[in-house]
Amino acid sequence: MTNAEIIDLTKRYLFQVYARAPVAIVRGQGCRVWDGDGCEYLDFFSSTVVTALGHSHPTVTAAIREQADKILHVSNLHYSEPGARLAERLCTHSFADRVFLCNSGAEANEAAIKLARKYGHEKGEGRFEIVTATGSFHGRTLATIVATGQEKVRIGFQPLPEGFRYAPFNDVAALEDAITDRTIAIMLEPIQGESGVIVPSLDYLRRVRELCDRHHLLLILDEIQTGVGRAGSLFFHEHAGITPDIATLAKGLGNGVPIGAMLATEPVSSAFVLGSHGSTFGGNAFASAVAFAVVGVLLQGAVLENCMAMGEYLRQGLTRLAGKHSMLKQVRGHGLLIGAELSVAAAPIVERCRETGLLINAAGEKVLRLTPPLIVSRAEVDEALAIIDEALVG
Ligand SMILES: *Cc1c(COP(=O)(O)O)cnc(C)c1O
């Protein structure tokens, strides 16, 4: 089908909840994708920070084929090898002792919220409140839109679940002020992705950990965007030298196959008992086998090294462009989660980039977000920089 045909069908039959650019992507290979009219694009968005290993990665495709030949789905009322092996792999390489597998980021956060509440009711003197950060993004389910520190996502959905409070990001004193005698947890993205790649100091994260210890609070880190190699490690919190009590992963975990994970330490995870939570598809054999392969590739190390090297190279290139174009004000980020703050609206620049063959997106009003696959090459970064250079001229 052509772009126009796919767009017509979409507008006719799907809920119109997304502001889509007028292209229909039909195929991808590595860092490149093609649309229905045969146009080629460099994908520096990784299809919403998902395809960490690039499109059609051979190891991922092999895992898909192999598992599809065996079995796709096993009931959670029986045992299944792929989910168990994935959980072991995630625990071996993280702070966590146990994993709950689900199908998306919002579901992973929903599980984290439920676990924190259950823990609070049983082991935390009935405490239930969760403090999150202003500007945060935690998902689109009813509980996660309340966890999200942005008023606009909640409009029209009242009555809302109770028990959330907000504090400005990167401000430990404000966070401490928001704590009450009913607070059980603090929930944060270690870098705020959707609101414009807002990078706090590593010291902030360390002091939040101390604050949680002092007030007997759980620290929940939403690593859905920062995790799975995007910042050069399986989890961003490794850079701060801290561990959370609960962490969530999704986006890059299945390289495009839907899967989410909620990880916790043993004392916290023990609040969930038989029947506390569940999901028909969660930890599905197919998705788990694919995620196992994705994490396996990351643990080999070369992709993470490339992520750090290319992240540095891309940030340097953007900083050079900032010297040339006054509308490019600040370049920030970690690994290949990069924000370039403009003095003007980001959307027209994003559009100009797309028209000249580069997919990126706008996070917040004035920030270009660049999140290429972690396998991106130096030549591809150079190509993207040349397109951005041109787009900033207009
Ligand atoms: C994308 C994202 C989510 C939501 O994930 P979905 O899979 O869309 O439900 C939650 N938190 C963060 C930090 C995200 O980037």
C-alpha cells in the first residue's frame, strides 16, 4: 500500500489519538526505514525509543523464528522456560531478586504502584502515598496518568485514583517537603524522557536514595526509557552507584516485541503473594525469548560501548552545530538518549528533518530528542548531523 492508502485507512478506522506525521513506515533494516512510497529515512527515533538494536537485528530475528517454531504462548498456570530464563538473566545483572513480566511500560509501572501499596499496607504501617516528579511521564492507564506529573493527561478522566503527590524534579528539599506520614514510595525517571530529556545531577539520585532510607520509603525507578542499554548500561541508576527497591523496564526490552518488566528486591517482592497480580500475556514465551536474546546481545558489551562512543560523538556534533545556529541552545543527555534544546518550537524542525530523510521527535515544546539505535555508526551520525544542520538554517 502507498502512504496515502495507509493514511486513509488509518483515519477511517483507528481511534484518532495520535498526532502522526504523514508517512507510513513499511520496512526497516538497521538504522533505516522505508515508507509506503519507497522513501528512505534514517531512524534516529528508534520508533519511540524501542528498537535499541535497530530494525531486523539478525540475533533478534533468529530468536523470533526459533521460538515461533516451538511455542508462542504458555498459560501462566503452567511453567515456561523463556520467562524463567529472562528473569534469571535480569536478576543476575541487576539489583533485583524477582521479576514480574508484563506487556508494556504502563503495565510495568502499574505493577510497581500496586506492589508499593501492598507493601505499604502490610509492612509500612498502612502507608500508601507515592510522590512523583513534576513533568514526569509514567504511562496512560488510569493509575499511571495520576503518577504522571502533568495535569494535561488527566483532563476529562475524573474521578481519578488517589494517593499521589508531586514535587519538582532535581530538587531534594522539595521532595522531602512532599513526604507525609502516609508516604510509602518515591517514583522517578532517572532522566525525564518525554518532557525533554531532563537530566538531573547524579548527586540528586544519590540523595533521593538517602532520603528514602531515612524515611523508610521505597525508591521506584521508571527506567522504561533510560534502561536496556540506552545510557550505556542495563540501568541508568548504575551510573549513580545506587540501587532502587523497584525498577521498571519496557521500550527497548523486546526490540519491538511488546514486553515490560517490573523488578524488585526480595523483601519488597514478598508483599505480592498468590493472586496479588497477574496478566494473561505477561511473560509470554515468545516475548520472553526475544527479550532474552536482546539482553544477551547487550551483555556482550560491544553494543553498550558503541552507545557510549556514538552518544559522545553525536553530542559533540550537536554542540558544534550549537556554535553555528543560535537557535540551538543546549545539548544534553547520556549515552544515546539526547536532547537538543532550541529557542524556538521543535515541531517545524522535526518536520524539516523528516522531509529530508531523518526521523527524530520533539520532546516537550522546544526540545529535539535523538534516540538512534545503539548500533548506530559514525557515518550514520554524520549523515544525521548534516540533515539537522540544514534543517536549522531555515
Ligand atoms: C514510554 C514510557 C512509559 C509508558 O510505556 P508504554 O509502553 O507506552 O505503556 C512509561 N514511562 C516512561 C519513562 C516512558 O518513557
